[in-house]
Amino acid sequence: MSLSDKDKATVRLFWAKVAGNTEAVGTNALYRMLTVYPQTKTYFAHWKDLGPGSPNIRKHGKTVINGIGEAVAKIDDLQKGLLSLSELHAFQLRVDPTNFKILNHCILVVLAITFPAEFTPEAHVAVDKFLAAVALALSDKYR
């Protein structure tokens, strides 16, 4: 599945709205993932607090959303643009790539809740396709 020029423009426009809210979006998405999909806690067992206000969840959630923001800037070549993150997740962190899809779903839910007027059906489709492309790029080094 490739992103059309219209999809890319929609993602860029929508993500500009997210940019000012990265910590809240990231915190809520990561907390939602850990709550709804408790098997994902395995990767965060070293964190003592997995609650919604946890400093670790806030920091990592913001890092994830900022990383997606960087991916928006590299939208024309995600595999090359996300190569170092793909290597990190595959070789050092050893994250099962299925978890990228799980987190993507949680991000979409949080975006819909946080930006109900802006998260139109068109924005939903474009961001969903974009996040799927990000997950695919992050999974590249697993093959």
C-alpha cells in the first residue's frame, strides 16, 4: 500500500495539529496500549510505574510521537528515513513488530478522541495508511 500525494498532504496537514500536543497524545496512546494489550508490558518491565501519569510513559510516549513527526518529514522515503529506528528496534530492543500495529491502533484511537473535528474520514484513512507504512519501514530489519 503506497501513499498518494493527496494522502501525504493530508498527513502533513493533520500532523501539524498533533505537533503541539505530542506529550499528551503519546502518553495516552502508550498508556492505552499497555492497558488494552497487557502483553506489551513485557518490553517495559524495568519501569516501576506503568500508570497514566508515569514519567516513563510520558517521556517515551512523547518520544514515539516525535519519532512519528520525524517520519512525516521523511514521508517520501520512510525505509531510508527510519533505518536507524528499524535497526534499534530489531537488534537492540528486539521488539516484536506486531507491536507496531498495536501501537498504531492505539494512536489512531487517541487521535480520534483528541482531534474529533480534524480527524475526518479522509484524515483517518491517510493517517492509518501512513502509520502502516511506518510500521512496515520499522519492520524492515526483521527480514
